Amino acid sequence: MNEAQLLRYSRHIFLNEIDLDGQEKLQHAKVMVIGCGGLGNACIPILAGAGIGDLILCDHDVIELSNLQRQFAFTPLDIHRSKADVLVDYLQLRNSELRITSCSQKITAQLLDQYLPECDVVVDCTDNSATRHLINQACVQHQVPLVSASAIQFSGQLMVFDARLADSPCYACLFPLMQQEDKSCSQNGVFSALVHQVGAAQAAEVLKLIIGFGEPSVGKMVQFETLNFATHQWQLTKNPCCPVCG
């Protein structure tokens, strides 16, 4: 680590739980973030600022005017551009040393099979159950930890799954593989502060998993309620009959 890097990351290095060894783990880590919307806009800049050396950003969507209420990496000049491409530009202006890959394609099993074998953590910032199940299946198959979250109206959820652990549940243990009706922000609304609260929590879980400090929320569901600023936790158990991880 050179002198400029020591200065840039000094506030992390001063923390005993991170120190120089932890910061170097971040620099050598590769993280795939799927979804560059509200949660992604909150989570990804924190990961980049913390010094994750390799980031893969996946989103096939383009920027719309309604995104600007909560997706602060974008400006009106970016409307109709790829969210993943714009986020790469935004981050590399702030830290040109990072290796950031833009994947402006709809996520598929083939894409996940291509990227996941090299990843340390996957972050699910998507907004529909079919994609979440696809990501979950790939993470179980490739034994990659998954940090999953959702946000709608004034409520958010955060879950961490780690297929490397025998007792860790997976997303399909909680939400069976069946047709589900997704609630969308476009129809139901979402509080802008909520996505940043939940996205920041996702970033924190990623850093903890990579460095190995604190207690990652594996096997837990954390519920965020912004109307009364409350959080609730539930312990999750593995389903022995789960068709994905059972």
C-alpha cells in the first residue's frame, strides 16, 4: 500500500477491527453488485470508497427522471443512459485506482456462472423475486456469500446468506420458488432515505464478510421501519427440504 492509499484509507486503518490487514483484504476483494438503482446507488459508492479493489456492476436498466429522487449518482444529463455505465464513470472520477466492470445486460444464469467463481461476495440490489431466486441459486451453487435487501414504501429488509456454512439458510428457504406478485416502487412509492439506510447496511455487511470482523447477519432478517425509526431482527433457519440448498 503506497503513501496516498495509506492516507485515503487511514480512517479505516485506525480502527483496530480493520487495521492495515483488513484494508488490504478489501483491496484484493472482488464484489459483484446486481442492481444499480436505489439500493445500488447507496451501497456501491460506500464499497468503492472503502477500497474494494474489484467491482462488477450489473444492471440492464437506463436512467429515468423518477430515479433522481433517490439515486444520487445520476443527474438529469444522464437520463436514458445505462445505470451501470454512469455509475462506473461516477466512481472512477473519485478513485481511478479501482477496477470497475460495467455489465449493462439483464442478469442470466450464464452471466452469473461467468462472474461468480471469482467473486468474494454478491450483493443483490434488485427489485423482483424471479431475479432474486436466480441470484440465490447461483450463489448456493458457487458457494459465494450473498447480501440481499429490498425496500418499498417505508419498510426495508436485509438478509445475509452464506452457502459455505452448513447451517446457513438461503433465500429460497424463506421465499419458496413459486410465482409471486412483486410490489414495485413505481406503483407503491419508496421513501428516499430508506434506500440509503438499507443500502448502507448492505455495504457494512459486505465489508464485515470480507475482512472478518464483527458479527455478519448470516441467518437473520433485519427489518427497517422508517416511520418510527425502528429495526427488528428475526433468526432464520435452514429448510432441510429446500429445493436449492436442502
